[in-house]
Amino acid sequence: MEGGWPNPTNAADNEFFRKAMNEEMQTNLVSFGMTRRPGIDARNDPNLKSLIDCGTQITTLVGKSSVFHVKNVLQTSLGENLNMIRDSISFLRKNDRRVIYDAEHFFDAVKENGDYAFSTIEVAANAGAEEVVLCDTRGAAYPQEVFRVTETAANRLNRPVGIHAHNDRGLATANTLAAVMAGASQVQVTVNGIGERCGNADLVEVVGNLELLGVRTGISTAGLRGLSRFVCEVANIREDPQKPFVGAHAFTHKGGIHGDAVMKASQAYEHVDPAVFGNQRNITVSAQAGKANIIETARKLGFDLNRKDRKVSRILAIVKELEAEGVGLEIANATLALVFARNLGWHGNSFRLVSWKATIAKRGQASTAQCTIKVRVRDRTIESSAVGNGPVNAFDLALRKALSSKYREISEMRLTSYRVRELDPESATAAKVAVHVDYSNGRNDWTTAAVSTNILDASLRALVEGYQYFLWMEDRKQRAGLA
């Protein structure tokens, strides 16, 4: 694992190595740096000194392979660049450091001047680099040329060859696999492909494909989904639901034909068992759904449905109608669940909104919103009011207050996100909007959705369903306990 670039100007990287070298992981930790600067002795280069001082036993050293870069970026001679590579690696080896050499821009360099490009990696190998990594630094290479160049390098060097691919053309995974097929024995990857510009080769995609090709990596594929989600959380990056192998939709079947086929034989539309990658099959309900989707979703919600049951067609019709209105049921799991519950025997219904009234007052620069509601809970009508920073917030507070008097468990749930999307923006202020509201109780997350030309109407319906879904879940839990 490359931990960063320790040097006099990178305080955070220096601090990382200072702390990490006290941990058990230090045997697998690699520092990163570059060859010495032109015209100076390697012993006097501050960057190389930092690589020694950080304490790692392995260093990845990057150097130039491209004639263009040597002349225009380093602004030195081709011969001096070779000396820089040789001197830097020799200096690290004399200080008992193992060296992995990254040949920057190698695939571009081969197209410019192949003889010089290969001479740079031969110098690196002869100076003591134990592995030479070919870098597609701009992400501009194609799989067939990566295969050809990697194969040539593997045959010419008496060292293992690796691959470092960027994703500027969306080919990082393909190029990495091509290099392995050509003889590369190391792949440089990042979790979820995180990296500058369009990112690097993705550990999840590369490991997943290598394992399916029969190349053992020593990495547990079942742990990839958890790793991917953990890194997204730490890096504060939204998860990609369509990410291969581990995304929430990677094994989700939306079309009716697909859902029906997968229920009969999973390999019909799945290239591998989802469990291999810590994932699971999901048959969703949407406008493209068929009866198989409805039956499978009902089963997951705890309802037993037969294909010949008329309720299947009724629920399917409701689903298609909601989707046509613009309610995205694929992400509004709570709204979808309530469609099934209301049509398959759930009569509790928890509560019913009788009426509501919202007022907004503005005095000077300050504005306030107040909402008064009437809610029918079982055999009692409860009136409640609250002040909020807007009518939707005020309604939510008033509803929570009214329901809490009857349902103490309401205190466990919280609203985590509120989103509004225009469905026909050309209608300007008269546009139809879709409102999505996300909730959590610390154990489960759920989303509701509603559509209307009135943003308040859509918001309140989505809010009401959020609470109704929670109470339905609580009712199911209590019934299961009684059973």
C-alpha cells in the first residue's frame, strides 16, 4: 500500500508515515517519490532523503520515460535523465531500501521513441529496481497496445513487470487486465478507482475480474462490497449504485422479462452469484415490472402471493400508474412497501391526516411558518401545531408532536434528507414536482416519494407516508414477536 509522498513540503504525508510506522501495517507500507533533480548528487536531494527518513522498507520511485517530458518538463538531456534514474535507485539500494520503479508515461513514450523508452526501464532494472511498473499516466492507451508493450517489456527485462493505468478514456480496468494477460504480475489500483482527473484502475473491478479469470489475488471477493462502502463513507463520496460487482443495482433486475427469467434460472441474466462479491439479488418494481417482480417483492415484504391472484395485476397497475406520474419507486422503498401493504391485508393504517393549514408571516428580514394539523389516530382526533423555518418543516414538527402522544417509538426516527425535483421544468412555476424524503431510525433507512403540481401537497404526502411506513414496520415487528 502506497501511503503517500514524504518530502519537506508535504506535512500531512510526513505525519502519516510518522504515525503509521508505529503500527503493525508498516511491513506492507510503501512510500512514494521521484528520481533526483537534474544536476545534483542523489545524496543531496531532499526528496530522496525524505524517502530514507520516513522508514519504509519499500519505495516506489517514479521517473521519466518520455523524450517529450525529459526535454519539456524536466528540461534536461536524455542522458542526464538516465543518470537520474540510475543514481536515485542506486542511492536507495545502498540504504537498504527495496525499490519499485514507476515508468511514467511509458505507453506514450513508446510511441514517441520506443528505443529510449525501453532504455529507461532497462537502466532502472540494472540499478536494482526489483519491479518495473509501466504507467499509462494520461490514460490514453488502448488494451491491444498495452498488451503488446507489456509483453515486450516482460520479455526484455529480468524483472517482474507491473501496470499503473489511469481512467481518462474509461479503459483503466480493461488496460490493467490486458497487461496481466501479457505477463504483468503487479497491478496498481485504488479502492473505487479514486484518483485525480477520471481516477485510477479500480481495485474492486480489477480484483473481481481477475478472480473470475482464475487469477488468484489473495483478496476476499466477499469483502469487496464492505470495503467499497467503507471507503465511500470515509472519503465522503456518494456510492455508485451501478458499480460493477458491489453496487446496490449490480444484481438488480428491473424488467419483467428479466425478473421472471432470473427466478427460474439465475444465470439467465447474472454472470456470477452475487454472494461471491458480498452482494445480493434484487428484483425491483417499476414501470417495466412484470408479475414475477411483484411476486418476489411481495415475498421479501412478508406477503404470500400467487401468480394467478388478481391482486398481482392490481398492484402492478398501481405501480405503473405511480411511475407514469413520476414517482421513482426504485428508490422510494417505503412508498412501494405501502402499496403492497395496503393491497395485501394491512388495515392498521396507523393514522389519517384529516386537515392541515400553513401560514407564513414576514416581519422585516425575518419570516416564520406555522402549521396546524388534525390527525385521526385510531378513534381519536388530535390537533397539533408547530412553528418551523418553513411550512414543510412546521408540518413535520406538528405531525411528530401529534403522533408522539400515541406512539412513543416515533422518537427513534429522524428525517435525514428532503429533495425536490422538477418533472416538467418548461412549465416554470406551474411545474409538477417529485418530492423524496429519506428517514432513518439508526437500524433501517427508508425513502418515500410523492408527485404533485403543488410542492406542499407532494411534501406533506411524502412526510405522512414516511411515518406510516415506520409504524407499519413497528406493527410487523410486534406481530412477529407475538407469533
